[in-house]
Amino acid sequence: MNSLGIDLSKSVTKVMSDSGFGKAWPYVVMIMLVAVTSFVQQKQISGRNPAAASNPQQQMLMRIGRSC
């Protein structure tokens, strides 16, 4: 499963243990990108629908997002 020269079938820890951080940085960047886009998406959802803020599950997600 190669994409843009990255083997997507390997985990970050496997790549770091085999090759070091030099080869693992694209994986770390992808993980950070997923975290940032998830956070932005949650902010957009809560901003568009104020009634969703009263949902206990939504409140827990927002608390977890703020603590990270």
C-alpha cells in the first residue's frame, strides 16, 4: 500500500524503530493533520448547530478536544 512513497501498511512506531525519525516524519505529519482537521470539523459543527452543545456526547467530545 504505497502512496507518495509512503508505505501506509506500516505503523509509525514500526517505521521509527526500523529507520528512525527521518523516515517517520511523513507519518507523524499525517497524524497531526488528521487531529487538526477533526478539531476544526468539531468546531464547525458546534458553531453551526448551537443545540448540539447541549448534547452530553458532544460536550464530552469538545472537552476531549480542548484538553489535547
